[in-house]
Amino acid sequence: MIRGQKGFTLVEMLIVLLIISVLILITIPNVTKHFASIDDKGCSAYVSMVQGQVEAYRVDKMEYPTIEDLIADDYISGDEATCPSGERVTIEPNGHVKLVDGPKPPKDSLP
């Protein structure tokens, strides 16, 4: 080994890699928890938006719509018929918007 050269030893590199690995192991579970929280907040905001469109439709047409009515009259677009997490929404006869249990089925599946 040449004495005049500067650099990292193998032990120093292994210590740095160990520290980076520990930091990654700590942060990954926290990040996945935040993704679930973001989906929940996104669905809540989506339901509120659809509820607003239901009220706008009721003011315009004097009746409560279905999801199909909102799409047909361009109050929402067809790709907005589900939450970001894939859950479908439905409108009750009294105009209340709620989530339907379960994600939207794929378009190519049979009923």
C-alpha cells in the first residue's frame, strides 16, 4: 500500500453502507403509511367534490341525479366515477354520495 494516497478504507465504506441501510429500513414503513393516508384523504375530497356536483345538478334540474346522469350532463367526466383508490361511488335517492365497498371491477371482466 502506498502511504501518500488518501481514500476510504474498506471498514469505513462498510460502516457508511450500514448506516444508509438502517436509514432506509426506518423510512420505508413510514412512507407506505403515508400512501394509505393520502388515498383516504383523496377519496374524502373526491366524495365532497361529487356531492357538490350533485347539489349543482339538483339546483339546475330540481331532482337528484345518479352517477350516470352526472356523466351524461357533463357535471363529472366518465373517468371521475371512482376514487383515486379505485372505490366506486354511488348516490342515494336522497342525494347523499357514499363509497361502495370494494374497488371498481376491471372493464374486461364479466358481470
